Amino acid sequence: MKILRFVLVLAVIGYAGWLAWPFISPFFEGADPSVATERASATVEAGGGIPQAALWIGAVVLYLVAAFMLGSGNPRAAVAYFLGFLADAALRLAIDRSSGGGPASASIQADTYAGGGAIAQRSAEAVPAGLAVDPTWLILGVLLVVGVIIVAVLRRRRRQRQAGHLTV
């Protein structure tokens, strides 16, 4: 179970990094910090303004908190993960609704919304071509399954130790 927990921690941190990449990429490109901050704030404004940016950053922070709590074995990691999931789902569905939704609208979203469309475009690229399922729902389903696996990993049974015996 420890190996599965370690893999889940890496997966959640990787997903949080993938989700936060439009915000943090200007800082890694070697630009001046003021220019990088301006580009990151432009991503926020182009992605739907402050409410969607708050959901976006909140989801990333909650996923990172959940990953660190999961790594330490804290059972409250599932709560943090599902709060991040709710923020992520609200963000994805808000982006999907604002552009009309539908499986073919991810490229339209990318043209319309620079920040929000980037998440939709990257979601569409992550799904194999020719799949008749909307990538938003597919990724939300995968995230939900990961959350259920996190709950299952954290609900291990602890055996009572008798005096004088070592636990295994």
C-alpha cells in the first residue's frame, strides 16, 4: 500500500503541476520577473477573470495540500483532494458552458479564451483522437476514480498490538 500511496502522491503532484503550468511557465522561461508576473496576470484576466483564476489556483493548492497529506498518511487528505476536485470540476464546467460545450468545442475554447481555453485544449490533447467522449467528462471521471482510490488507500485497518508483540 505504501508504493500505491507513493504513486498516487506523484500523480496528484503531477496533475497539479500540469494544471498550474499556464501560470508558472512564464517564470521558467527566463524572462524578467516583472515580465513574467505581467504574463501570468494576463493569463488570469484572459482566462475569465478573478473568479475563475481563484478556482484555478484554489484547485492547484488543494491538490498539492492533498498530495502532501497523502504522503504523510493523513486520512484528511481525501477531504482536501475532493475539495480540489470540486474546484477543478466547477472551473472545467464553467469553461465548458461559457463556450457552448460539446466534444468539438475544445479548439474553439482555445481560440476564445487564452487562459481557460488552454486548459480545455490541453484536455483535448490528452484524450486519444477519435474518441466520442467529451474530454472534460473523461478527465473528471478519471479524477473521481483517483479520489476513490485515495479514500481506499487511506482506509487501511490498524491492528491492535498486544503488549510485548511487535506490529508488522
